[in-house]
Amino acid sequence: MGRMSFVFRRLLLLVPVAVGVTIIVFFMVHLIPGDPARTILGIHATPHAIAILHREWGLNRPLLSQYWLFIDRLLHGDLGQSLIYGQSAAALILGRLPATLWLIIYSAVLAVIISVPLAMLAASRRNGIRDHAVRVVPLLGLGMPAFWVGLLLQLEFALTLHIFPVTGYGTGIGGHLRSMFLPSLTVAIALSPIVIRSLRASMLGVLGADYITTARSKGIPGRRLFVRHVLRNAVIPAVTVLGINIGFLIGGTLIVENVFAIPGIGDLMINSIFQRDFPVVQGVTLVFGVLVVLVNLLTDVAYAALDPRVRFDR
Amino acid sequence: MSAAALVTVAPEHAQSRKAHWFRQPALMSGLAIIAIILFMVIAAPLLTSYNPNAQNLNATLQGPSAQHLLGTDQLGRDTWSRLLYGGRADLSIALIAVVFPFVLGTILGSLAGYFGGWADLTIMRLVDIVVAFPFYVLIIALVFVLGPGARSIYIAITVVGWVSYARIIRGEILIAKRQEYILAAQSGGLSNTRIMGRHLLPNVVTQAIIYAMSDIVLDILAIVTLSYLGLGIQPPTPDWGNMIANGQNFLTTHWELTTIPGLAVVITGLGLSLIGDGLADLLRPGQ
């Protein structure tokens, strides 16, 4: 099967997932116990305000027609009106999106910078001391709460050593790189254990392959062999691992943004939760879902473009 | 044919497992760590004489001393006591929370894997949809709409967590159902329920159990994170998450209030991961 039809079928598979994502976000309102409008607006809400919210969400219509209304608005880019900020949820989210995208990309880059050398170190001597030492790192890392790591980094590098700002997003590219270093490092530390593990495994797999034995028997020195032959073939799986864990990566930014007060959509979501700004919470949840689906699609397509062996047979 | 062979093979196999399980350093150290933590958490009343919520405004923000092993917080509450009782709250919720997704995922995964067709298609599309949301986003959103508390945490973790078990079990069953003992059971006219329950599940469930170890770590992190944000275990009940959130205000002057509960989470996670790794080595020696 050709690559174009791979991409096409991958796009087709997206349709049920996209519909499912909207259904889940839609039903969030109906999971609220009791009258959602009353719960959201609080006990002091006037009947008038409650009636407005009922009308806005079409809560007095049948379920299917409510969903239809939701989809119709969605297709027009309407995520509803923020109950707090007095502007549309879509505009609010769009304004906050750049900071989150910065954080995601910066974290992914740092995660690769941390993981690749460590995985190489571990794979170069299987079951050696270095291998065992590196294998403990993921075990420790997997159990560390991201917000806690963020607080400790803040304490050490911002509050004590004053190398980086404590919070914020910074201005200009240089400012972003400096201000976002600690938050991105926090996400990268949470992500690295997973990447190190699978990268080590795939490097060991590559090391056992016939072409490596051939290269060795040709007398290619160890270092060059590792960089030219092993690393190249092991990096594609690493990118895929990053792609598969994109949900984890993106979810990690949520709490980290909160700790470092970065004006992204994660911070927006948590603040909106405390202000019971339901349309914004709903909108951010949807955008997070769309982000993950899109990145997964891009990973698959990039993978198909990079690796000629990829065929669609699922 | 192989009834006799099975009888002779099985004890040998069991014996070799018995002979080796204590030689797994990862498994043993993991079990030791978790045993100690569970003991401390369960025996909390014996290990501390302080009520975790008892305030003493004459002894606030104190360092470690003979009276207060790990010092006190800004309300003069004993940190050591809050650490023990906080672990109780987190671990008991995490241990219960891991069961529901395990059961649901195992059932749906076996249905998908064994019957294939529409069952498979529907269940796996459901998996795709849940996976489309970042773990924490869906958990936090669900707990938000359901309201804080243990019940919401159980529901949120079940909704999000079952997919991993379903994927693992489905994959295992797809392989196992082609094997001869299953074909034999099918041609012997056994019912599907009996084949799944008595023959397939016991053979595939080990992978799910191994995964459950790392899943508990994820659940503990989720509970601690929710509590840190104020959506999980509600004060005054202590928990490692709200202890960290509380200590955050005194980060520059009393960093130990933030560090200690975090370390408790890390050590617990390390113990469980070690058990998971050790179990994996023990139960699938071929890989």
C-alpha cells in the first residue's frame, strides 16, 4: 500500500476519534450532579442568570439536539462565553496557546538532550555498572510528582542561586528561553524515564542486528559505529516514543504551568476550575484533545515519510 | 495427551520459580521498601503520639527535635505524624483505585481480543478516544465536574485508566487464542465464558498484574497532584499532596516542609517500580 493511501486511511481513522472527543467534552456538562447551571453559578445565582445559561447551552432541549447545537457552534469556532473574563473562550484559549506550545516543544527538545546520552551510556555496556546506574534513574523519575520537581528546581536555581526567574514567560525569544528553562526541564525530567527506557531497549535491539556485526567485522571503531549506525537507527523509535507519550508530555505542562505561573492553557484551565468558569474548562479540554490527536497524526505521517518500511496494516 | 506431561512439568516450573524469586534483587528491595512503608502507615498510631491535625500555636515552624522528629508546620502540627497519616490517605485510595480500571480493562480487553469483529472495533475506538486526552487533563476535568473527594477520584481514574489494561489483555489474548490448548478447548465444545475464564485469563493476566504495579505509581501521582491543586483529598485530612502545597508558602525558609512529603512519594514510587520490574523479570524470563 502506498504512502498516500496510508496518510488517507490514517485521516479516515481520525473521524470517529474526533467525534468521540467532542462527545466526551459535551457530556462533561451532564456529569455535573444536579442542575449544572445552578452548580456552576453557585448558590447566590439569580434565576435570571440560570435561565441565561440554560438557554446558552440549550439545556431544556433533548440531548441529541443539544449535542447538535454544540457541534454547530464548534464548527463555527464558538466554544462558548467565559463566565468570568467576559470574552469568548476561544479567544481566551488562542491567546494562551503560544506559551503552551513553547513549553511543549522546549520540553521535548530537553527530554531528547537528556535521554539520548543516558540511553547510549546504558546500552554501550549491557548489564555493566553504567547500565545499572542508568536503569535506576527511570525508576526514581517515574515516581516524582512533576509539581514537586518544579518547586525544588525553583528553590535551587531561582530562589537560591538566582540563575533563572522564579515564574513567568519572559519577553522575546531570549527571554522565553531563559524563563521557560526550569519549567521545560521539569516536564523533561518527568518524560525522560520513559524515553530512556525505550531508547535503551531499541539501541540494544539495533546492536544485536546483523548489519552491526557486519560493520564491526569491517573494523569500524566503536565510537563511530555507535554514532553512525546505532544512534541513527535508534532515534526513529525515540521520536515515536515521544509521539506516543505526547499525551503525557502535554498533560505534564498543565501542572507545571501552574507552578511556574506561565500564561498557557494549562494554567488557564486550572484557574478556570477554581473560578468555576465551565465553558473555558470545557474548551481547554477539547483543545488538549485536539492537540494530542494532531500530534499523533503528525508523528505517524512523519514516520511514514522517514521510514520506507512503514506500511499500513492494522 | 499431555495431561501426564502437565502434571510432571507443572511442579518443576513452580519449583524453579520458588527457587528464584528471592534472588531477584529488584523484587526483594521493592518488597522490602513497600513492606516498611505499609507497616509505618498502618501502625501510625504506634509510631507517633501526635494527632496529625492537633495544632500547637506555641510551637510553629520548628526544626527537627526530640519532641517533633521532623519538626512542625505553620500551625504547629507534627510533620512526622502528618506524613504517616497522609500516607494512609494516599495509599489506601491508590490501592482501591487501581482495582476498578484493572477489572474493567481486563473484561473489555478480553472481549475485544477473543471475539474480534464489532466488539473489537467498538472497544478499540473507545480506547482511541480516551487516549486522545492527556492523562491529567481528563482526570482533573472529571474530578472538577464530579466534585472533589475519593469517589470522584475512583471514577476519574477508572475512566482514564482502563485503556492500558484493555490494550495489554487484548494483545495477549490475540496471541493466546491461536494456541493449541485453546483450540482444543473450543473443539471440546466448552462455552466461551468457560474458555475465557478458566483457560485464557489465567494465562494472560500476569502482564496486566505487572502493569498494575506501575499503574499504582501513576495513581498515587494523580491523587497527590489533585490534592496539591486542592481537588483531591480535602484538608484538614492530611495527604502528601496538600502537605507539599502547604509547605510551598515557606519554600525559602522551611524547605523541608515541601521536600519531605515529596520524598515519601518518590520512595513509594521507587518501591512499587522495583516490584514491577522484578515481577516482569520473574514472570517472563524469556524476554
